[in-house]
Amino acid sequence: MMDAFIPLVLLIAFSLFGVLLGTFTGLVPGIHPNNVALIFLAVSPMIISKLYFLNALVPFETVLILVAATIIAASVAHTFLSFIPAAFIGAPEGDTALCVLPAHRLLLEGRAYEATVISAIGSFGAVIYSFVFFMPFYFIFAGPLHLYEVIQDYLLYILIGISLLLILTESFSERLEAYQAVLLSSFVFILSGVFGYIVLNMPVSTSMLFPALTGLFGLSTLLYSLFYTPEIPEQTIEEPVTEKSDIVKSVLSGSTCGALVSFLPGVTSAHATVMAMLARRNREPEQVIMTLSGVNTSNVIFCMATLFLILRARSGATMAINRILPVQQWSEVVPPLALIYLLIAVLIAASVSFFVTKYMGMQFSRLFVKIPYRKMLSGIVIFLAVFVFLLNDAIGLLVLAVGTCIGLIPIYFGVRRSNCMGVLLGPIIVWLWLL
């Protein structure tokens, strides 16, 4: 009895610490969850060495699982909390970029707290969806149907098709003529792809993905927000009124798209959000926010499932887990023990993050009009630049600057920033083409 109790208590403690980390990273604009995972991976040897005292309580393999649980808990919490800076500050990441317009609309109506609660409902609904469809996911992709083997045979064409879908759907742009939007999005995708190819092949000892992603999806938006500061009205604190049928439809569409793209390399929840919105006819702000929140959270969970099913990391978090933990492939109906532990961590993180998000949304709604907006953004910009320099030296600042310039193009001209994910998709397509 005690042998099972101690690991469970430690799992709860490490999961709560992960929620704390995810809350911090989620509330700081410009920090992408993949970047957090890469940082965590860099410092993980030191963390594991400091946890040697736990070997008296649990086996060393369990310690590794606890560290991995911290990462997945932080990733889940991040998907909950990252909506707040997207809504209040207008500084989204690539995964929350499409939420900005509907969230900003509710902010200007004094309903930012409602938007935050709606987002939390979408994310928690995605967790429920993930637990319900976790076993069907196994049977479809790795069980009797072996759908992943079929996907592998056509992976190049699937990635090209998704890229073309993202580009061609820009023709619905309200700010540009259809041909202008398509040409501009193609330019951004190709430019990001070339940038990604150069970054991934740079002869340096540290990964340049952190400054690249930070520039494309973080610093670019922060700089743009410095020059656009609208008048923010007083916010009301009221719970949203949403039909249950709308919640179910939004969660199902968002979570399904987030799950489907988890198997594809270079395809992130930013791409799944576009697919989810194409599938939804209801474009009311509340439904858009709920759908896209469901995409982000379900993608984190199913990327974890993908790691255990096919031993391939499809996100920064799973990349870190794969390096830290000797992953046992999920080849039978019963998931491996490590995966069960991580699923418990997901449930703990989601339950706590739901209430943390509501609380932080309430505090932001009450205090936001009193915060010196420009000073806050300027401080975050300086923090990110210093952080990149400490991790990647001067060459990292150069990559950050180039990524920021590319990231400003879609923001300024009004096309989706998901086209900047060519930074990963482009090199993968080239690699598959040359195979």
C-alpha cells in the first residue's frame, strides 16, 4: 500500500510544480511552449542530479517519470493560461494567434473575463475528449487498423496538401484581395521555410529553434502591440452563458483536429486551428475561442500518445520527454506504466489549471486598465532579448532579429501567422522530397 502511495504523492507534487511553471510561461507573452520544453531539456540533467535523494523512496526510473510529468503538466497548464496574454495584451503565440480577433472583440466589449472562462471550458473539454477517445486513438492509428503506416507512405503529399490548404484559404481574407493574400502567404511560408532550413543546419552547439520561434511568434507581436494600444473599457465579471450543444460541437471539432495532426511532423496545433475553423460554420467569438482552445490542449495530449505509439516526438514537450525518459512503446491494449503516470499528471494539471485560469482572468479583468501597458511590453521585450543572448550568444540575437522581421510581415499585412510554421514544415518537406 505504501509503495503505491509514495509515487502517487510525488506525482501530485511534481504535477503541481508543472502547473506553476505552465502558469508562468502561459502568462508571459512571447514564450512558446516548445521553447519552454527545450529549456527544460537543457537543464534536466542538473535537475535529475539534484533529485538523487528520491532514490531512497522510489526507483530511478520513477524519478525520470516524475520529471517527465512536470513537463507534460506544464504544457497542459500553458495551453490554459496562454489565452490570457492573447486576449488582454494582444500578444499570442502561433497556437493562439487565431484567438486574438474574437478575444480582442470581447475585450473591447468589456467581456474579457467571459472570454477567459470560455477558453478554459474549451481546454478542459478537450481533456475529457482525450480521455474518452484515447483507446480508440490507439486502435485506429497503431492497433488493428495501423493507419499510421498508411500515413507514412503518403506523408510528403499530406504535408504538401496541408501547406497548400493553409495558403489557399487565405483567399478568404477581409483585408486583401484573394490573389494578394495567397501570394503573400506563399511568400511568408517559403521565406519561413528557407529561414528554418538555415537555422536547423547552422554549425552551432546550441539549438537555434528557441530564438527562431520566439522571433516569429513572440517578439514580432510584442513589437507590433507597442505601436497599437487601443482604449480598453472597464471589464465586467460575469460568467458566460453558453448552450451545451455549442460546447459539445466546439470541443469535438477542435479536439478532433488537434488529435489528427499530432501524428504529422512539422504540423502543429496552429495548423489544426485553421482546419478546425474551416470545419465550423458558427463563427461567433465564443465558439471560435472554445474551438481553438480545444485544439491546443488536445494536441498536447495526443502528441504524448503519439510518442508512445510510434516513438516519434511531434512537439517540444514530447522531444524533451523522449530525451529524459526511456519510452516503452505502447504495443498492447494496456498503456505502459509511464504513460499512465503522465495521463494522471494531465488530469491533475487540467483540473488545477481550469480554476487558476478563471482566477487569473478575473484579476486581469480588474487590474488591466490600471497596468502601464507600454512599460510592461517593453520589459518583456528586453527580458526575451536578454534570455536569448544568455542561451544562444550573439548569433541567437541575430536569429531572433531575422525571425522577428519575418513574423512582422503577416501581422502587418493581415495574413495568418500559421504560415510562419513553414520554418518547420518547409525543411521537412524538402527532406522527404529528397529521400
